[in-house]
Amino acid sequence: MKTIKIAVLSGLLTASASAAAVAADLSSRSVFSPAPVLRASRNTTETWYLRGDIGYVAPKRPEADFSAGPLTGDFIRESLDNSARVGAGVGYRFHQNVRADVTVDYFNSRFKGVAPTPTFAAALIADKGLFQSTAVMANGYIDLPTGAGITPYIGAGLGMAHNVFSDYSRITYDAATGTETLQRLTGSDDNRFAWALMAGLGVKLSSNFSLDLGYRYLSVGDIKTRAFDLGAGADIESIGTHEVRVGVRYGL
């Protein structure tokens, strides 16, 4: 019996020593792997994008004067025809709500103006010319996401417009004699300050493509024929366009 007790005590001592050795070994090791280091993820809303647009242009009635010999006056009827516009640009989204782009747009329109001549009571002059404008604009936008894939926005732009007046002619009609006289006049070109106000909707089509439906008012300054100050041609001021545009934005 005494022998059995001694054997049991010896077994317990051996087991205790083994457990202590295992505990010491575990204490010298890390039971858990180090916690992963979390890095700030890239803001996925920050991205470059390309854009292309087409639009319908309805110019407002311009302020236009005519020059005939030593006298000048106002046209009694003047207009720029409705037309189309094409444009392209590159932009950058800084934030979910803020983006900016640089765009280049072009449109042309026929100018028409009618006025009585300042020298003959029964005579009229009818002027025609081709107006063209290329506008380079820097634009900023505030986006207002709805969470439903449709994002209303407002924006404004500043830039420069290169305006060209060409293919200019004047017909003088004398009702008393029934005669018409055709006169070809030299046009001109000029660079003018331009500004714009925009509003519209962005419709998400995929992770990279968005449809842009918008309105823009664009002011491109003025233009006059080269010989206006010498008594021939027209001076067109405050040229502005109301535009309905459809475009696509592609995120890079």
C-alpha cells in the first residue's frame, strides 16, 4: 500500500513539472497573431474623368448696331439663328460633392439684321453674316447625390471665347426705285471674356459612365465687322446662348 502511494505521488509530481514547463513555454510565445495594421483606404470618389457633349443652342436676341457711311443706328430686327453645339473636356472629382473640368465648345449661327437706311426714307438695309464661337472654359460644380443613381448639380464657369464674324453681306433695297444693291463686307475675329451658369442631372449608367442632362447659359461677349468704325457693317454686343445639352462622363 505504501508503495502504491509513493508511485501516485511521484506521478503527480512529474505531471506538475510537465505542466509548469508547458506554461513557461507558452508564456514565452504570443498566443495570438499581431493585430493587422489598418491603413487609410483611398477615397474612391477622387478620380479623373472625360466628357463629351452635344447641345441645342438658342441665342438670345443680341444688341446690334449698324454702320452705313457717316451714320450709325440700331437694327429694328436682329437675330442669331438657333443652332447646335459640340464640346469635350477633361475633369477631376475632388469629393463626392465637388468636381471641376476644363471644356472646349464650338457653335456657329447666322446673324440677320434689318434697318431703315439713315439717308433714304424708303430704303432698307438687310445684313447677313456667319457668327462662330469657340469657348474654352474652366468650370466648377456642386453635386447633390440622392443615393438613387441620380445626382442634381449646379455649376459656374469662366473662360475665353474666340469669336469670328465672316461671310458678311449687305443688301440695300430702295422701294422707290425697286433696286437692290449687294455689298460684301470684311468680317473680323476677336477674343472675349466668357462666363457660364449651369444646372442639370447626372444619371449613373455604370461604375464608369454617367449620362449628363443639363442647361447652360453662356455669355461670349461681342463682335463687329472690321470696317464698322469706317462706316460699313455691324456691331453685335451681349451675345448669349441658352443651351440644352446631353453628354456622357467617363471616369478613368
